[in-house]
Amino acid sequence: MSLMCRFKFVCDKRWEELMPIGGEPDVSFCGECRTAVYFCRSIKELDAHAKQGHCVAFGKRYEDVLMGVAIVPAWNNVDD
């Protein structure tokens, strides 16, 4: 079984293009949308930020993430 994120908006930017916010390694600022983007490493983090309507980046590494506004709940179980 695997997990698949659901997004109502998917961003085409990369995490590296965002401006780091000092002192918060998992939060960056998007100059185009003028909003904070929260890096989520777990479903629990993803759901918490999705419930608040935050823009999120979801993945295991900064180089390999999906970014956008997640739908609550932000995941579905998908059978392989």
C-alpha cells in the first residue's frame, strides 16, 4: 500500500527557488504567491498544514517534493 497526496493547486516552482525564512529551515517564502510554504515530511504534518490552508511542500528531500495547496484530508491510501 502507498500514499498519494491530493492537491487543489500544484505549484511548478522548486523548493530551491523559494526564499528561506531565517531560523525556520522547513519554512520558505514564495515571492510570486507572496506566501509561506511549509515543508512536510509526514502525513501528520501535511494534514495539520492543509487544515490551515497553508501552501505545502511534501516529500522526503528538499530536491524531490510536490508543492501546492493540499486538499483535506491530504492523502489517500492507494493499493499497489
